[in-house]
Amino acid sequence: MLRSIILRFVLPLALASAVVAYFAMPHIDQMLAEWFRGDIELRASLIEGSMEERLADLVSHRDKAGVRKYLSRATADKRISAILVCDSDGTLFYRTAPTPDDVSCSLSAAPNPGTSQIIRTAAGAMHVAGFQIARPDKPAFTVFVAHDLGFAASRQTRARRYLIAFTAVSVVVVGLLVVLIAWFMLRRWATILIGDIRSRRFLDDAHSSSLSMPVLSQVRQVMREIEESQRLEIDYRENWTSQALHQVVRDQLRSPQMIVVSNREPYIHNVGDDGRPLVQFPASGMVTALEPIVRACAGTWIAHGSGTADKQVVDIHDRIRVPPTDPSYVLRRVWLTQDEEEGYYYGFSNEGLWPLCHLAYVRPAFRESDWQTYRSVNEKFAAVVAREARESNPVVLIQDYHFALLPRFVRDRKPNATIVLFWHIPWPNAETFGVCPWKQEMLLHLLSADILGFHTRYHCQNFLATVDRFVECQIDHEHMTVTLQGHVCHVVPYPISIEWPPRQLDKLPPVNISRVDVRRRYGIRDDVSLGLGVERWDFTKGIVERFHAIETLLDSRPQLRGRVTLLQIAAPSRSKLPAYRMLQDQTLAELERINAKFRDDSWQPIILVDTQQTPDAVWELYRAADFCIVNSLHDGMNLVAKEFAAARDDEDGVLILSTFAGASRELLEALLVNPFDVSETAAAIAAAIEMPRDQRRERMQLMRRTVKENNVYRWAGRMLMDAARVRQRQALAKRDTHALQRLAAAGRK
């Protein structure tokens, strides 16, 4: 019977498919060739649009070095063979190397600029596209872009093979389906002929269901396995880059508009000594992590414009393109009055939420006026998000505790937006969060997001426990979701990280030179072990406890006096607040006391630098230090720990890390300490000083591998992959709803 089915149906189907494929293949080849050439022409057009403004400026200034540097990035694409820049009189201004002799400025006499042609060279066929770039008050010049057609031919061959393979597989699959259906039908007919009573319940029959229903179950299982494998591929992929992130945005999210909202802006313009705007890059872990993401996605960043010259450099829509040296995304600044900044930022955010969420034993202050200002500022930012959104369903990435109310306000204005809020600080337990007078309203606003991200699973569990206590909703602890009035919010851990490879390493000297420069700058002898602390001057960072650990070390081990120095970088922060002023006074007092106790003519145990440092200067310090202390009393992640490991391409140095920092969940090779136990921290400093080189290298290698694999692009990639799944499920749910509505309407008719 089975042989008969194959002879009657499968073989004729296979023969017919082979005949169709044979006669259709020439047309398919022609279609593929036209397709790939159209793709090359589109690429040439995009290159023209991207380089027109910048290239016009460089050529006008006759800056050949700038042109070379600018075009080197374009010719990094192996498909581009050459780029020529020709003056208006047809003479060559610049050409990339190597460039075939057949591609020259004389081409301007052949096709007019703006057209393309195929040129046969000794190296093979090339597609050359020419276009003119106009300049104000100067004649236009011509640019020729040559693409190697060899890759198009190989892609065409590969596509043909894939098409043949796909046709063959399709024939096999269709044939198997025909056999399977015919087999089921014959079994059905046989069952009816023998009078089997159970035939009326074919799908419920135990034997029959083993042949039919499990097929659907297996299909569902395969789909689940495919989705999980995709997630695992993202989770455990080692080489996450900005290009990989581009691919996620393009393939998974279908290139939506990306909007990031944060209080702190990635670039600040202040008035310099000469009265002109001076751009600064703020010392912020959040900015350090997010700036490469927005650059990679060419998005829009909305932030509070706090610089003294910020208003001087924006356009009429309060926008400016950044970074200054290579603009790739838009910074939209939001202006706040002094009263708004006092109530929203200094008041509710940093006197209320910050101490509430950190176990640093500073009492939070909650005032009704601060809450109302916090609420109004969140509404102001939501209105800006709505104005900046060009689409009805943008992806909005909200950053940190300054915008706990923003998800609901954005949802009211953009119901179809995909909203992700990442909480950069710890989330306390339910009892601690219950101190906040407006806890329920905050939670309801937060749950309007599609995804809530925290650094660790522990923080996620704290949040779910808080919601469970204060909000009437449905919580799925297994899948970590909260359903409130039909809306599903996913609560997910995303350990934040830094960019890899770090851009700063390209601009810094080798480690040995950094060591010499830093020690000369701060007057530290070569025979002294250099410890480093880098953070904002905040009561959560354990700076005073770190000083006490140095004192304990020198008391317990007198032989180390004169042999170890702690260089502490403490950038002033929130100095308007009483708790921060008290911390600064206490820090300075302890610094003077400990230095007076131990210093001699050529050495002191602690050096404090209380000024803002540039990122390059900080990374130079990382490379010069023998060990780095990160003894936060409570921290969401702490990127200083990861930056220190990333900076040490010499695979040396020791990291001393607090167990209360989120980074301790990943950097297990650090010397982990309880920051409240100064004796334990002192012992860790001694261990770092005495640790053999081989052990230091082994620990640093493992930490650097962790930072590389779990870099900031992976952090963003996982978050955006989850956002893509949310968008796909929401689209499916809408289609199902519309289908049910149409069926219901048809039934009423």
C-alpha cells in the first residue's frame, strides 16, 4: 500500500518539480543578478547620502588626512574596492589604496555623475557609481565608489544552491505529508469498514491519537526549542559587538525608533574659561554603559540639560547631534527650573529613593512637595517622549529611579510603545519599600512597562515580593511576570556591563608608561604598592570604611608602613544635600587623622583627589594601580570593578570587591570582602600586595573573559531580544482579537 502511494503521488511530484526547476533556473539566475546589482546600487546611494556633508567639509578645507581617516572606515567593508575623490576640473584629489588603474577620474567623462557602470579590470568585474557633491560657493566635486562584483557572483551561486536545496527539501516534505495523510485516510477507511465503533471518536482514540495529536505537540515543542535556542545563542555568545546589536535591532525588532530617557545626559556643555562652550563627558556608570548602545542604534537620547552652555549649542527644537567628533545620534535636552531640580532630583530622587533603596543606613526623607514635583517632571519628560516619537510604536528605554512614574505617562500618550525600564540601583525588600508614602502609585506606574530590568535576580525577587504585598494583581513567580488589568510586565535580571573592546585602550600608553606617569604626578615612589579607589563621593561607596581598612592594615602590619598608598578619586556629587556634606567633612577629617598618624617625609598612606577626572585619566589610573578597591556598602552593579579588569590588558593587578556590589555575582575571581568588616578588607589588601604574579594573571584572565563575554552589547542585546518577543506576542494577540471580532460581527449578521 505504501509503495503504491509513493509510485502514484510522490514520484510524479518529484519529477514535475525537477522539470519546473530546470526550465525556471535561467530566469531565476537573471532575477538574482538584477537583485544583487540593485542591492549594490542601493548601497552606493546610501554611502553617498552618509558621506556627503562630512566629505564636502573635508574637501573644502583640502584636508587629505581627514579624508583618508574618514574613508578608511568605509573601505573597511571588503565589498568596496576603492573610493576616488576628484576635483571639479577632473584631477584626482584622493584615492584609497589599492585602486585599480581602470578606476580613475577620467570616468567622469563616461557616465555622468549620479549613474553607474560595470568595468572589466584585471582583478575582475567592478561596479562603479559616481555622484557629485555640491559645496557652497565652490564648484561641485565628484566621488566614485567601486564595488567588487566577485562577491555578488559568489552570492548568486550560493543563492542558486540554496534554492535548489530548498526545492528538494520542499519536495521531500510535501511527499512525506502526502504519504502521511494518505496513510491516515486509509487507516480511517479500514477502521470504518471493519465496523470499529471507536472510529466515530478517531481523534480521541488512544491508538489513533498516538499518530495524530502528538504531531501537533511535537511541532509546538520544536517551536519552543527553537525559541530557547535563540535565547541561548544570545545568552552565551562570546563576541557581542555593536554590529551584533545592529543585527538584533534590524532582524528582531525590525529597526524601530529607539528612544532612551535618563536624567543625566551623555554630553554636557559648560562655559569654558574663554567664554566658549566646552563639552564634557560625565562620570556616570549609567552613561558609560548606555552611550555605546545609543550610538550603535542611531537613536534619540532624552535627558535633563544641566550644563551652563547647553542652551547655546542646541537647535530650535532643543536637539544636538552627538558625539561631537563623530555624530551618530540625537541628544534632546529637557530644561528644568531650579525648583523642579530641587524637588525632583535632590529631593524625592536622592533624599528619598536613593537612601531607601541602599542599605547604607541614611534615613530617607519624603516630602509631599518633592513628590508632586517628581510627578510633574515625569509628566514633562513623557510629553517630550511623545513629541520625539516619529512612530506609533517606538522602543522606549527608561533609565533609573528618577523616572518611576514615566512608564504609565508614556503608555497614556503612546499605547503601542514597547516600554523597558532598567532600575540601576538595588531594589529593597518589601518591608523597607513600605516606608515610601506613595509606594502603591509608584508600583502601578512601574508595572505599565513591558519589561522591568534589574541587575540581579535577587533584586527581581525583592520587587515581586513588594508587588505581592502592596498591589492586587496576578504574579507568575516561575516566569517572573506580573499581570495587572490585562497588561503583562516581565521582571528580568540584566547584569549591566561596559563596552568591549574598550575604546579608551586605543588612546592610552602601555601599562609601564602609565605607572611611571601616575607615580610621578602624585609623588608615589616606585617601591610603594599603589591601591586605587574610584567613585562618586557618595555614602554608599564605603570610602570612610576603606580609609579605616588602610589604618587597620598599617596598625596590624607595621612592616607595610611606607610600602602601600591608597590613591582615592572621589568626584564631588550632590553636595547640596546635608548627608553628602557630612560625608565629605567626615572623609576629610579621617584623611587628615590617618595621614598624620603614619606619614613620613617621603610617603603618606592616603592621597585624596576630589576633582572630576576625564574617562581617559581614570583608565590610566586603572592601568597604573597594583590593586583596586571597590568596597561599596550597597551597589546595583558597580562598573568600576569591570572597567578595572578591562583596562588591564597586561593581565596584572588585583581587584578587591564588596559582596554587596552586583559585580560580585560575576567577578568571582576578585578578593571578595564584607565592607563593614574593616579587618577583612585590610587582610584582602595585604593578600593583594603579596599575591604572586602567576595567581594575579590567572585571576585577571578569568575576570577579563567574563567582562568580554558579558559586555554592554550583550546586556542591551538580551533586553532588546526580550522587547522583540514582547512586540511579536502583542502583534499576534491583536491579530487574534481582530479575527475574533470579525467572526463575532459575521455571526451577528
